[in-house]
Amino acid sequence: MNQIPALIRVFSYLSILTVGGGMAAFPEMKVMTVEVHHWLDFTQLIHIYSLGQMAPGPNMMMIIVIGQWAAGLVGAIVTLIAFFGPTAVLAYIVAKAWRKLEKWPWRDSIQRGLAPVSIGLLLAGCFSMAKGAITGLETATIAVAALLILLQYKINPALLVVGGAAVGLLSFLPK
């Protein structure tokens, strides 16, 4: 079955949901890629997203992997264009209009309203991922430790990624 039309529909739609960053689209990405189309399972999605976080460049480049799994090289290319294309066009149009509406009295109100929506979408993505990534006491401890360290100290998050990988390697090695 040709997955290309479905990839275009799903990732064009997800593109518009990335207000506030890629994590904002994560809950719907899970629904569409795992539950509706079965391109991968939830654990695979979490792993792909996590690797995307560690890779240089935009973390949402991880969507290419989903497209590749669903439909090979063409799927990867189509997914990339479908995901970044609509957002790029929308951002261009809004930026041009936003400059023209500089003196518009409602502009500030719109900006103030969008910030909490972005935060809400981001938190929904975090909770959605946590449901799949925190699977027991060990993973909960790693998550809480990382949160507390980030809140308490000014530390490069990359160090936490490396530390989490090391703890995971030691904790989850097959016995």
C-alpha cells in the first residue's frame, strides 16, 4: 500500500501544530504515527525523538526517520517537505502581515494569548512522552534527577543527556 499520500497529509497537519516547538506536536504525532497508521510503536517514537534531541540541528529532523520507515527514501523526502513546507509558508505570510499590523491595537493581545497556548502544547507533549518513557522507578528517578539538576544548577543539558545514557547503560544492561 502506498504510504506517500498519508505521509503528506499527516506531516502537513503536524507541521501546523508545532506552535511552541516540535514537542507541541508530539501527542498528535503519537496518535497519527503509532495508533492510526502503525508506522512504528510508541517506544520507537520515543527513541527516535530522543535521538533527534541529541542530533545537531533542528530536533524535528527526526521525522525523516518515520518517513523512511513508512515508505523508504521517497517517504523520507516527502515527509521532510510536508512537515517543514507548510510551517515555512505560514511563517512567511504571518511575518509579512505582522509587520503591516504593527500599530494594530489587538496585536499585543494576540501575542499575549499565543504564549500560554504554546506553553500548554509544550506541556501536553512532555506529559505524553513521559507516559511512554517513564516505565518504572529507575526511569522516574532519572527524570526527576534531571529536572532537579536543571532547576537548581546552570548546566549544559547535553551533559545530562550523556549522564542519563550512562545511568541507563549501567541500569538496564541485560543481566
